[in-house]
Amino acid sequence: MGYGNRGEEKMSFQLIIYANLLLLLIGIFGILYSKDIVSIFVSMQLIIISGVMNFLVFSQFLYQRSLWDKIFIILGVTIIYFVMFCLVYYLYLNKDELSRETLYNNFKFFKIKKSDWWGEDNI
Amino acid sequence: MNFLFHLSERVNPFQSIIILSAAVLISSFFALSKSKAVKKFLIVLVSISLIIAFYLNIYSYLSMGSFSSFLIFFENIQMIEIGIIIFSAISVLYFISAYHVDDENFSKILIIFLFSVICGAFVILSKNFILMFVSISVFILSIFQLISATNSGVDKISLHVFEFFLRPVLAIILFFFGFSLLYGVTDFKDFNQILQSEYMSDALVILTLIIFGIALYLYFFLFPFQGPYMRMIKKGSFSTASVIWFFYFPVGVFTLINTGSLFLFFIERNNTFLPVLLIIITYFCMLAANIGAVKTGSVRRIMSFLFLFFMSIFLLNISMYSTGIIDRGSMDLFNLVNIFIILFSFMPLCSIFNNIEKNTGADNINNVIGLGRINIYAGINIIVIFLSWFGFLYYIEPVRAYLDRVDFLKMGAASSMVLVAMVTGFIFFSVNIFRILGKIFNRPSGGEAGKVLFTGSLYAYITFFSVITLLGIVTILLVILDIDIVFLDFKITGFNF
């Protein structure tokens, strides 16, 4: 990333921070609104990207490109993706017709059913 | 001997983790074996390694004291927490061995189980953000593997397991984002450094706090997001509940304690919104958990709801601290007492109710009707275990002290809300206890309770917890009544962190 004069540098920093915030909000909105599991995973990835960009931007502009954040990003992203991969793979191995229908058409991350709290849950 | 001591000094405070890792290494040579003798050998090996790890954990602290480095810190509270995790592990091993010893992949389950204990220990020890994040993520991964391995034979469980683990995955993603913001505010690498800096009032720190709060709320499945947790416990194998209750949740509580210093900073600064928000959440969680337990006839759901109630007690402790009813030391003590009450009551109850379900073939509270009359010894043990829940009487003293020094008419709205939440929550909680006890000691109507057979190991297991509970009750009563006994030179109220 090239450095311009001081004003340009500050402006681009703010722009990137705003873009990150926007990514986070889109991710949260996607998780709350989406009805299929693929969209939810994509929304989660938007939050991860937003976090990664935060690390990189802060490192670039504030801390003279330190190494600590790069290690955090590599370890963090690897582990998060590994956990997500395990979840998807587990589902792929065990998925039946009913689960497929639920996951792709009728899956809400924060679905609250009355039976989760009141009375019995006949699953 | 000197060589061993020197070695122990060099690896301090990782002695217990090294022992557990060595057990993993040895077990891995037998991972493909299906022989019963090998399985028995592995159970003995894992048990011995856990006992040695438990001993070394205490020994290393007593002989070498506290330890702190760039990545980890090991003080008295960490020593207690690791002790709790290893003790839980011994109990979970009992459940896994009892219900999965005939599984083909039993050896692999044990390896994953030991690995999750090691990850739990790292979560507690971690100080640096990187280690903290990596250890909690790997811990969630290992718990996921453990749950999926122990549920491999259960029909149509995959969707519920998947739904359950999506929440902690979102929680760790939010943690990742939160750490990125903390890094932006300051390039400090642990919470203690941030607490001592002047950046604490920065807007980004407050945003981080909100994100961490949401992540932990999701992690604990607090009301009204308890759906996936309820469904997985209801549908899962017998050992599922034990893994979630005695591993997943305690490690979450220790993470909360680790990150809690950030929250407490704002509470100590007389922030108005945080205490009020905490009180409202506490009130809803306590009430909803108890009402949910009253409205269901499924034993698994009742116990799951009651467990959520115990989780909301942690929030109650923080709320009480935020309104000045108790001080910081009392809050830490109450949190610790709460963990002990959870473990020492839910472990035997879980084993008893699992046994009843296994014998009667149904998950229904009506199957326990008359059990206390048919099997008097089990009935007495159940009463003693339920008595441990009256350990909450410990709250009476600080509340009384608070009410003594505060004018009722001039009491703040927040304090009144906490007290109302506490009283209402405990009334509903008592209703639940008496409902279960009423069923157990009712006249047997059908023949279901008569079918329940208790094995020798189960008797030994519940007797152990009953004896510990009785000792605990006697000690607490002595402390409350302020009776000094020579051999009890230790005073619980005098315990400081």
C-alpha cells in the first residue's frame, strides 16, 4: 500500500475502517436474515474478512506493520476455517433428505420456537 | 529424584499437560484396536494419567508458586480451575466408559477426550490474546469431535449437533473480530495490560466489550437462544449431556472469568447501563429457565433448564456486584461455589437419571415416581444431593448485611430489581426441586420405577458425591453459625483470591 501525503493516508484509513464496519454489518444482517446455510456461512466469512482487514489496517497505519497481527491472522483464520470445514464435512457425511430440506430452505440461525421453552419438544 | 525435580522445574507449569499428552501418545498406539482388554487398559491408563495430572497441578503450584510469561499465567485461581477441569474429566470418563465401552471407536473417543482436557487447561492458562483465541477455538473443535464421535450411532442427530456447534463457531468469529478491535485501540497483547492503560474508555474498547458479551451469550445458549442446546441434549446419547455440562460450560465460565476483568472495569466506573442490562438479562434467564423446567415432563429437558438456571447465577453474581450488594472477593467466591455446586450435584444426578432412562426406556419424569420408596438408599442420596442446591443459602448473609446498612425506602431501583430477580428465581427453583422430590417419593403407581437397577459402580459413584456434599454442608453451616472447630482451621469466608 503506497503512502501519499498525511491527509490522504488518514482518509484512506478512515475509509477502510468504514468499509470494515459495513462488512461486519452485512455479515450480521446476513446471519440474521438468511434462510439457507450457505448464505449463513458466507455471512460468517464476511465477519472474518472484516476482522482480518482490521488487523492489517491497524498494523499498517498504527504499528509499523508488526508481526504479531500476521501470526494472529494466520492462526485464527486457519482454525476458524478448520472448525467450519469440520462442521460442513460432518453434515455432508450424515445428511438425510429431511436435513437437506431444512438446511437449504428453512434454516434460520436464530429461530426461536415455542417448544424450545414451553412444553415438550417432540423431536 | 533430583533429576525429576529439575525436570519438573523446567517444565513448570505444564507438568499436568505433559502427563496428559503422554497418555494421548500411548493411547494413539492402540487407536485401531477393538479388543476389550485393550479398552480396559486404556480406561485405566486415562484414569491414572488424570489422577497424576490432578496431583501435579496442585503440587507444582505449592512447590514452585505462581508463574507468568508472555503467553501464560499460572496463579492460585488457575490452579483451582485446572483442578476443576481435571476432576470433571474423571467424571466424564466414567460416563464415556459406562455408555461407549462397546463402541468400535472407543479408543479414539478416549484420545479426543484427553485432547479436549488439554485444550481446556490451555484456555485457563492462556494470557496472550493469540493463545487465548487459539485454545478456545481448538477446544470447541475437540468438543465437537467428541460429541460427534459419541453420537455416531444415534439416528437423525446430525442436524442438532450441527445447529448446536454453529453457535460457538459464531462466538469464536466474534471473538476474532473483537480481538482485532482491541489490537486497533492498543497494541497490548493481554487484558491486564489494557486494564492498566488509559485506553479503557475508548469507544472501540466499548464496542469490543459488546461483541465479547454477545459472543459469550451465544456460547452459553442463554434465554431465548437455548433451542439447539435443548434439542441436542434431548436427542443425544447418554454421555452427551455430561460432556456439555462438565466440559463445555465450565470452560466457557473460565473464559468469562478471564475476560470478565474488562466488564468489571466498567461496572466499577459506575456505568449505569451495564448493570441495568445485566439485571434484566439475569432476571429473564433465571425465570425462563425455571418456568421451562416446570412446564416439561422430560427429565433431560428439566435438567438442561436447571443447568441454564445455574449459568444465570453467574450473571446474578455479577449483577449483585454491580449494585454494591456484594464486593469483588465475594463475587469470585460465589462464582467458585456455584461451579462446585453444579459439578457435585449434576454429576450424580446425571448418572442416576441416565440409569433410570436406560432401564425404563423412556425419558419421562413419571418414570421416577416411587423410586425413593422402592430404593431407599438411592432416595436418601438423591435428597442429600438436592440439599447441596440449598448451598445458595450462602447468599443470605451478604444480602442481610446489605439490607442492614441500606434504607429500604431509599434503596436504588437497580438493587431492588436484583433482589426481586433473586427472590423470584429462587422461589421457582424451589418449586422445581420439590416437584422432582415429590415425584421420587410419591407412592409408586406403575411398575416403571421398580425396573430401575443400580449397579455397584453407580452406588459407589453417587455415595462419593453424597459424602462430599454432606461434608460441604456441615462446613458451610459451621461457617454460617460461626462455630470454630480445631480441625477446621480453614474458614471459607476468609478465602481470598
